[in-house]
Amino acid sequence: MKPRTHAWRIEECEYVRQEQRRGRRHAYQHLTPARTALVVIDMVPFFVSEAPYALGIVANITCLATTLRAAGGRVAWILPAGLPAREDFFGHRAAELLGHCSGNGPPHRRLWPAFQVHDTDLVTEKTAASAFFPGRCLLPLLLGQRGIDTVLISGTVTNVCCESSARDASTLGYRVIMVADANAARRDADHNATLYTIYRTFGDVRPTAEVLELIGRH
């Protein structure tokens, strides 16, 4: 399957609206790598192998992870726990598939095989769509122990687990940056709707190249 890249966009009128509101286009114009974590959500074979847009973000996630580690930041790999999904909502077949979406073996071996997990990386599971929902994932605790206040959201699916995580991270007080070309959905329309929502209310939205520039400014 050939990787694909989302034609992502935020309408110029929304950029103008935010510039008028706060005097600048982007909420966060700097970051401190030592207080920043790249959060990579659900990049496991179940979600990536048959999803061209998910395949298309692997290189950007790898580049972000390598650069942030080198600058002293953290990488957090978040996996679905694979608990049984609600059959009354999803139907029997889909619920059964989702119940096995995490795969088998140690967590770091269940990620998409193109990724390399380093000893300093965080690897944990979540039992809800959001990696930041209280009691459903150890991520907030792990980040708090390391003094992290800024999270770069990446992974799949943009408008489900990634958006849920970004919203909850914002509610918990994190500075949230959703990486526009390091998240993947089924369609451009779904992807862009989430980018708009995050940008106007919950955090910032920037492409990989701009995030790399922010990391390099420290």
C-alpha cells in the first residue's frame, strides 16, 4: 500500500481571527525541549498497516522523535490496551477486532516496526480514546514526574484518539501542539475538522517543519 499525505489546511480567515484576538498567529512561539514530550498515539500494525495516511506520517514522527530526543525532550509511545469494546455500540465483529487491536508481546514490540524505541522513551497503554483521561492511562503521571508541560500530539486516528487526547491534555493544563502532518485520519475532511477545532480552542497546530524549528531554537 502506498503512503498518502493529507492535504491539511486551516482557513486563512481563522488565522486572521486568532491574530486579531491575541496579536499573533500561533499561541506557542517557543518551547523548551526538556519540558516537551512527543506523544505518539496508536501507531500499531492494526491501525497502520491498512491505512495509507497512517503510513504517510511514519517518517515525520520518526524525524520529530529523533530531533526531540537529541535536544533533551521525551518521546511517549501510547498503545491501545486491547480491552473488549462495547458490542452494543460497535457491533459484534468490530468489537471483537478492536479487542485485539493492540497485538501481542511486550508493549515496545507492538508498535509499527519502522519505529525504534529508546531506553529513555516512555511506553504505556491506555484504556480509553484519550491518553490523558484520568485513570485510563499512566501518561499524565509519567509526564508530571519528568516536569513536562508541553505535548506534541501525533498518531492515529486524528479525529478520535488524537483529538480526544489533545482536548484532555489542554484541560489538564498542558501546552498542546497538534502536529498537522504527523496525524492521520481516514479522510482529509475528518483530519482538517479536528485541526480547526484544536487550533481555535484547545492548542496550536503546526506542521513538522515548524515544530522542528521550534525545537532547534532553544
